[in-house]
Amino acid sequence: MLKEAKAHVTRVRALDQLHRGDEIEARLSVGPSYDDVVIRRGSVQETAPGIGVVWIMDHHTGMRKAINTDECSVWRVA
């Protein structure tokens, strides 16, 4: 039986580390004693490090979505 490989996930602290096509997750902290919840997952389309925004093509909806780093954390999925 084959096991699904776990994705390696690392936190992105600066948006200038991201490039078009990178796979990322946006996570929202739901409380001090809870884990972060993945609210978006997709591939990077464009970044604006100066204003803290990254646009992705969301895998779930197939639509372009903006992620504001003031509201959630960004994680690279490899």
C-alpha cells in the first residue's frame, strides 16, 4: 500500500521570498490554544511586499484571491 507523502510547509516571513508559481497556504489564527486554520491554498500570481498583499490562484474556487498578511500568516508548501 502506498502512503501519501506529507508536504513540507515553512512559514514565509517576507513576501519578497515568494515567486510566481510558488504553492502557498494562508492561515488564520483562531485562538491562543488552537492551531492555525488554512483559509486559502493556491499558487502565487503576484506579490506586493510594500503593502503586504499576495495574490494567488485559489485551488478550491479556481479564482484569483488577495491575501493580506496583516490578517493571516503565509506558508510555503513544498
